[in-house]
Amino acid sequence: MAVNGGSPAPTGAPREQCADAVLMVRPAAFGYNPDTAASNTFQPREDPRASDAAGQARGEFEQVVRALVSEGVSVCAVDDSATAPKPDAVFPNNWLSFHEDGTLVLYPMQSASRRIERRREVIEAAMRELDFKVSRELDLTPYESQGQFLEGTGSLVLDHVERVAYAALSPRTHREVLAAWAQALGYEAVSFTATDRAGVPLYHTNVVLCIGARAVVIGTEAIVAADRGRVLGRLRSSGREIIEIGHAEIESFAGNMLELATWDEALGDSRVLVMSDAARRSLRPEVFAQLSGCTDAVLAVPVPTIERIGGGSVRCMLVEVFHAA
């Protein structure tokens, strides 16, 4: 399938692994989405009927915004529109991404109820407030009509320095779209299968893998044996420290982290690793010590309502916005 804006990106310029700015969408109608629960085992099987889940989610959202700003990360927080309720709007990283060469990508999403989250005013706000200049737009959404999907940086975990795109195949992540994305952006695609304890494919790659500037967090236990050595070998070749977690940590969203760039008066250019409080508490002391030794600061924010009902965590709430190299 031909896609709009599909010419390969230039590959010669050095790349930054960590963005210093993020786009977020303030939820207006957060709640349980039965359409997504079918393929997301982190969501409950039935509506938990939480009282004021939308209000609690908005409070958690604001805590994340304040925490990021306090660490020096630039945040563009855009209000979700009140019309057409969008229970998963707080997870915008599934429908768009901004890249250092000025590429904007729009992604095909499995759930029809989520496609209305794609709003031009959200993109325009990020461009305006975070000074992102679009040089080309890659529109992969036509794949939806083929029943093929790639849900942004949920499906993709990117090593920008090595230019490798890791993707755990699932009902939301298809090889064909991954190949088209990799060709257009000039990345090597590394696909694999990762499952939960019951052998069900994990819905997104970013619940099992996080790549920072100096370390990789990977849920090795979840990757099927046939793929495990190949994936670990490719990750090790980047020279980063490998930090392994298991199913218990994955289930607490410890794979769902994101490292961002910031600036500190004492440290100068520095890195902050962002995760949820549940993820932080799930890590064994020796694992957390290893992890914190590979970054400059760790930021853990409680988002229990968003995790329990939405089946996603802090990383899912953040769209990295890279500035032109």
C-alpha cells in the first residue's frame, strides 16, 4: 500500500535518544473502553464502575504535568474536546509522533472508537507551543481499511541513535505497517513476540521495553524463547546496559517508562526517567539501584486510576516532541 509522505528520511545527521518536550492530552471523558479491553489484558474484563473515574484521571494527569515541569521538561497540555466522548484520549502517543527530521506520523489504530482522537488542533498546538516545524507528513491511517495497525510509540519502541525500531507483534501491531514505517523513516525493524503469563500477546511493545540514553529496561521473561536471544543481542549491540524485569514488574507497568532530556543548573544537560509510582514500587532494590545509576533522576508519579481502568501508564500519556537536528 502506498502511503502519503513515504520518501525515506535523511540518515546522516546524529540523533538524540531523549526528547526535551512532550505533548499531552488532558482527558475530558476518561473511562472504561470495552473496545480496547478485548486486546489489552492490563484492562479489567468488565467495567469496574469506578466513581468519578474521569475526575480522578484528570487529577492524576495534572500531577504528571506538574512533575514534568518541575524537572524542566517542556509540556504542551491540550484539552480533549468535549464532543464525541473519547475515553482513551489521555494516551495520544498511539496516534501521532514527532521526529527530529521534521516528520510527523499519523498511525492506524485498531479500535474505531479511538480514531476520533486524531484532531488537527492537537497537532497545531504542539507545533505552536513547542516550536515543532513539520517538513513532511507520513499518513499511515489508510492501513485501517486493510485491518492492519501500528499504534504509534505504543507499538514502536525506538532506538533513535542506532535507528532501530522494536515492535512486539500483536493485534495492534502488524509487520506490513511496521515495514512501511521503517522504510519511510530509515530505521531497521526488529519484530518479535511477547506474551503475558497466559501466553496472550502483549498489546503494546512499550509495556515490555524502554530504551534510554544509557540503559534498556526489558521484560525478558515475556519474550518468547525463539525471539529472546535475537532481541537481546540487538539491544546489547547498542552498548547500553541491559536491565531485565519479569512478569510481576511488567504487570505493574515497570516496562512502561520514558527517559526525557532536561537541563539542571548543577548537572547541565541531564536525563530524567519517568514512570508511575506503581512501577517504581514493583522494582526490587537492586534493580532500581541499577536503573537509577544509568540516569540522572527518576520521577515516579501515581496514576492508579489511569492504569487500572485505561490499561496504560505514564509513558502512554507522553508524545515526545523532538526539535530539528
